[in-house]
Amino acid sequence: MEHNLAVGLDIGTTKIVAMIGRKNEYGKLEILGIGKSKSLGVHRGVVNNITQTIQSIQQAVQEAEAASDIKIEDVTVGIAGQHIRSLQHSDYITRADSETVIDDEDIDTLINQVHKLVMLPGEEIIHVLPQEYKVDGQAEIKEPIGMYGGRLEANFHVVVGQVSSIRNVGRCIKSAGLNLEGITLEPLASSNAVLSQEEKEAGVALIDIGGGTTDLAIFRDGIIRHTAVIPFGGNVITEDIKEGCSIIEKQAELLKIKFGSAWPGENKDNEIVSIPGLRGREPKEITLKNLSKIIHARVVEIIEQVYAEIKNYGHEEQKKKLIGGIVLTGGGSQLKHLKQLVEYITGMDTRIGYPNEHLAGDSDEDITSPLYATAVGLVLDGLKRQERKKIELQEEEIVVEEEETPGDIPEEPQVIEQPKERRSFLDKLTDRVKDFLDNAE
């Protein structure tokens, strides 16, 4: 596969999307091909049927390959699901020599210390995100590198997930004949696709309403402050319509998309939809007012849970106020009047997030739908990873060239450690999942 291409694979509860993209000459993202298949083996963001998930992945990948004439090998995949939780943690190290400045190694030591936190059985730390540092008691330091100090402290946002669930995703990708290039947390991927830097600075909550889960990511001062995965999404709304109106799921989904509204006051009492009965039975008549009452009740429940998480983060404190308000994305954000309902419940400014922040201007309207926010974010993440690798390779080449002096008999090649961008734990986790899969064969 070409170097400047990346493939995002969004394994969702309702759909699996494979998206191929590259940067154009203006640094914007150009989508070359997209494939979509119905997701059959995933429940609330967690793989529960390996065989069906593999088939769905292969179908989406083949469709994307056919659309772009590019063979897909490496993919960047997103993880979400109800097993993801996050916690706040502070830790410190005492430096041996306070006469030297703080460097990358000190920060790595501190971050590695956080990884030793004792988790529940089967859980593993996925992300350790530093919030702010303290050096010798001086607080609110964004970047401590280059400062003098004996004691280095930091507050961390730690994201935890079940390692077996992540391995299952890795297993599906490998069995589908693909190579796992990187793992990213889905709320982070979606936020890269739909949020602007100004919003992240001002403070914003991104709510990604998927089929099986609703993901939340909160940013403030450009740093991710809080993440949560709520195990409800668009599917529970469909389920409620199915139960409440005694119709089959397919009809419930269509009703929700075509006539559904989150605000019951919008519909008049005499608006009625007729639904064909099963196999010669009488058609059913459903009033739109009733339909939106069913939807409204469930949507309110989801939003209240998300809002509880936003309050948990401390949105009501003056220092932590989210000036950018709320951005809704994901398939569930296309529900009519949802924006107004969210504003009514939370009292925060709300907009629908389209993943066009980094997309090239001539992109298809389909791609800029909130449905594809996560997939676009994963492609961006894959491209970023490749750029990092390129820089690392160039640095290594420079070092090797400097080593060779003409006329000397080359001794054993020396490997000189280059200061390079800190590897995120997700990169290390990707390597570990790969190793695990290679050894499990």
C-alpha cells in the first residue's frame, strides 16, 4: 500500500466502515474510497461474534477497494464499547538531581509509574493523558520540559478498558487478512474529525451518538479532560419503537429515520403513519405524536446520563466552564429536533458536528455526514502515525550518515538513540496486541 495513504476501520454496532484517504497538496484530507457493511457480530461496541464480524469487515474492505482500486493492507481501528471507563489520578516523582533540567525521560518515568496502577482483573490502561504538571509545588504548568525542579507532579486522565475486548478486535482484523497499524479511542478519533482547535481551547463536549453506545469527550485548553462511554445509543430507541408500536425492527428503524422527532410538541394529533401488517394481517396505524413520545423518553434518558458525566467533570465550576458548549455527531445526531432538546435539557449551546474540519473542499456530501465522523478521524490518525514514522526513519538515517567517516574501516555499526516524539501507550498497546496475536497462532 502507498505510503501517503491511510485506512480507517470503524467497527460499530450498526455498521462497519472502511475508509481510504490521503492528504492532498493543501494538507487537507481527500477520501479515495469508502466501504460500508451491516455490522452483525458487535453489541454495544463490543465484538460478540468473531465470525460474523470478520465477514462484515471483509465486505466493507472489499467495497472500499472496489471504489478506489487500492489494495488495503494496514488499518487504523477505533475502540469503544461499554467496557471503557476513565478515572483521574495524580502521581509524582522525586528527581535525583534538581540541578539538571526536566527532560522527556522524567516525563516518561512519571507516565510509566501511572501504568503500574492496580486495575480490576482483565482491565488494562489504554491511555494516560497528562492534564497539567506541578514542579516543586508551582502549579498549572502546561509543559515542564526545560525547567529546573526536584519534584515533578502531574494530574492524569486515565482511560481503562478490557484487554480481552481489544484483543478480540485485533483477532478479527488479523483473520480478515489485514494488518493492525494502530488503535485509537473512538471519542478521540471523532473529535479530531469534527472539532476545531478554537473549540478545544474554549472548552467543548463532543457527544457521539452511535448505534450501540454514546461516546463523550470533553476538551478544555486544548487538552482532553474527560471521556466516557454510555452503553445506550440509537438502537435502544429503535428497540423502544418496536416494543411500543408492536412492529418489526426494520419498520421501527425506518419510522425513526423518516418520521421520528425528539420533540413531541411538533406533531399534531391527527398525523398518522400506516404500516403494512405481517403476512396478510391488517396494517397498523401509528400517530406521529405517539412515536415522538417514545423517542423523546429514551433520548432524554441518554442526554441526562451524558449531562451527568459533563457535571461530573465539573462544568459548573467557573474555571472548567465549557464555552464551546456541546457538539453532537454520529448517526444518532441526525434525529430531528435533537439539537433543541439537548439545549433545553443542558442549557448549553449545541451544534451538529460534520466531519468537514479537515476534509478537502470537493468531498462528497455523503462523506461529510455525521455518520462518518469516527471513520474520518481514524484516517486522520493513521496519516499522523505515518508522518511520525517517516520523521523517525529520517532521523535514524541522519545519525547513520554522521557515523560514517571516509577512509576508516567501519567498525560494528553503532545505534545512537535519537530524541524522538514520545510513543503513546496506544502504540505500545498495538504492538502488544500484535505480539499476542502472532504468538497465539
